[in-house]
Amino acid sequence: MTFLARRLRDAVALPPVLVATVLAGCAGPPAPAAEPQPSPASYQLVAELCAQLDPEPLTALDGGTAKVREWPSRPDQQMSKCGLAASRRDPTAMHALSVSTTLTGSPELAQEGIPAQPKAQARGTWHEVPQLGDGAWIWLLPVDEGLELPDSSEPVAGRRATVYVARGNALVMLELMSYAAEVPGEAETEALLVAYAEEALALMIA
């Protein structure tokens, strides 16, 4: 009788529990359990959000004094808006950032809240910003020259740029308005908005 035949004969004579034990001992190691996927971060509205943002990137553009503005909160609609600006008078320069935040019921609703990108005939350039998450995009309007501003003896240039971000249950829009003899280029403007978007969202994590 071969060795395998003896093993089969002995297995038949064993109680069912021991048979299962013998067979389990012949099986390979169990497959590792799948790691649970991390749940999306939850966000909350933050009182005086712009007062907690770093003003240095704005003041570094043309100097000036930083100033914070808070709009009345709307907790019934889970919305808030605030502003951070750096300005000077001589020569005239102002860089004003506004941050609008909205809480939605789910990440899906936040994604749906991102506005559609403009049509081809719209002014400026726009593109997605993948480092800020799915669906995030920025709109950079062209520079307007020769603008007349109050209390300014010389015309200035102006640019407006906006970025839209949905992350977790939060929908965030940041807009940067720049007025100066020479405003930041597109790359620098985008870098500023991306950095401030990340900073605002980090402060909003519940």
C-alpha cells in the first residue's frame, strides 16, 4: 500500500473534526485581509477663517498692510465668506483674496456644486487643477490695462482669477483680484490660489 493510500485510509477512520484539521494543515497560508479604505475627511465651517490664513504671500507681492474682512455667516445654509487683502497707496497696489465655503450633505453633492467650465468664446484661460482633487479647476482672466482706481494718480493693471474645489463634503471657491502697476503672471496667480485653497481646507477639517 502506498503512503498516499494509507493517509486516505487513516483520514476515513478519523472523526470529522480531526479530518478538517488535517486538511487545514495541508492548505496554504490564509490570504491577507484587505485593508479598509480611508473614509473621506469631514469638513466644517470655521469662524474667522481668513484671519487664520497666512497674509505673507499677499504682502510679499507689493508690500502694504494686510486686512481681514468677514461677511455675516449663514449657518442656516451652511455657508460662509471672508476676505484677506494686502494694499498700499503709493504706488497703488491691492491684492484681495475672497474665500467662499459651503458644506454639502455628501462628497457627491459637493462635486455637483462645482460650476461648469466656461464656453470656448469666454475671456481668459481655464483648466483643471488635479492637485486640488477631482473636478477642481481655475479660471484666469486676461490682464486689463489702464484701469482708473479711486485715490490712484496713475492707471493700473488688473487681473481676476478664480478656483473651484470640492473635497469631502466641502465646496470652496477662492477669488483673487490684483490691481497694481504690474500684476502677477498666470503661473504665480495660480500658485497663490492653490496654496490658499489647501490652507483653507486644512483649517476646515473637522
